[in-house]
Amino acid sequence: MTQLDLYYKPSCPFCKKVMQVIEQMHLDIEMHDISKDHNDRETLLKVGGKGQVPCLFIDGRPMYESSHIIDYLQTNKNL
């Protein structure tokens, strides 16, 4: 089973697009609000290498860009 973690900020319009797709698809993805949790922000910087959101970690590997994330989620519907 693939481990998915989304790092986001509620104020980010690109994050909102990704979160809408996650909700519409009823996906169970671990959510990490970097504006509220300092440890999540640190993990994003340490593991991902930059503070850009949205960032979807797929089994620990970062994927940036909302359009890439949405394409991945829609292509891999059986997550």
C-alpha cells in the first residue's frame, strides 16, 4: 500500500485545488498543515529540500506542482 502525505497551507490556492480533488475522490491521505505545525514544516524542508506547497510525499518521495499531484491522484485511483 502506498503511503501518501500532503503538505499544504490552507491559504494557498494551489493547495485548495489539490485538497478538493482529494475530497471528491474520497482519498485517505495524511494531511500536514505547515502553517500550524513547525515539525511538519521542518520535515518538508528536510526531506523535500524546499518549503514549496502543495507537496505530496509518495512513499517518502516528494512531488510538487498541483497539476502533477492531481494527475497522479487521478491516474492512480486505487490508492
